Amino acid sequence: MAYSDKEIIDNIRLGNDTKVLDYLYRIEAGKVRQMVCSHNGSTQEAKDIFQETMMVFYKYVKNERFDQQYSIGAFFNTVSRNLWINHLKRENKKTEFTDKEAKLMPLEENIESELIGKEREAQIIALFSRLGDRCQELLVNTIFHRFTMKEICEKMGYSTEDAAKTKHYKCKQRLLELVGDEQNFKSLLR
């Protein structure tokens, strides 16, 4: 029996997921296997990538975070390709995937952060927290909020833009030192 994307999502949310998950396996596993095997992967690696993709999809549907404007097939394709690229990078394997191809496979920020994993997130937060509140605030304002140095002066109370620039430079240098000192963090970023 064939299911529409809406029927798959509705059944998973209602807990009637056995048949639709079997259906997804029949439809999507072969596509993932073909993609992985055609890019220097084994059948076992393809199975692992498919299982990881299935878990991400299942969590998104159960947590009502799956955006139904995208097809399930496109979701599986994007997530599995990104998982495979990340696996290849970790294993330092060569493949036909280029940086250009990787950039053409966007992930929503929330999917990407889920793929990063709890351990990596915890280490990043711990490392960033070692900077101190003032440096954290300054870096968040410049990097994420993209405030100008003039806006930083007003918001954070620096007397001049040069003082804010100097503090910004010192905070970035401190963060780089922390990253350099943290061997576990370096291995997680590979």
C-alpha cells in the first residue's frame, strides 16, 4: 500500500507507525544505499546512515517540528547526504562530493543542531562559558546580532569604538586560545 506524506506524518503522530515506517524503509532505503555506495561507502554504512536519517525524521514528526511544505523524500535525501558527508569528513575519506555539492544541500538550523549531537553542544557551551559574561555578550552581539562597534558602545557602555574593538579582539583571541588548548573539542570539530 502506498501512503501520502500527510498520511505518513499523521500515522506517526498517532502512534500507528509500524506500517508507514516499513513503507518508508521500502521507498527510501534503496535511495540512501545508492547514494552512499556510489560515494565510496559500504552497504553497512548505508544502513547506518539510513537509520540515523530515519531517527531524525521520526523525532521531527513526533515533536511536530517537521515542515510539511517539504516532501519526505527531499528530507531523507538532504539529511542522508549531509550525514554521509559528515561521516566522510570524520573518516578523512575521499569522495566525489565537492564543497560546492555540500553547499547545495541545505539543512534547517534545527536539523543541523540535532545532527551535531548533545556531546558536541555541551562542549561548545562549556568552552564558550569559560570566556566570561562580558566576552560572551560582546561576541554574541558582534557575531550573531551583527551589531556595529558604535552599537556595541551604546549597548555595552564602552567609552569609544576603539575600546570596543580592542575588547572584541581580546575576546576572540581568548576563544582561539581555549580552542587550541582543548584537544577533545578539536576532535569533535572534525
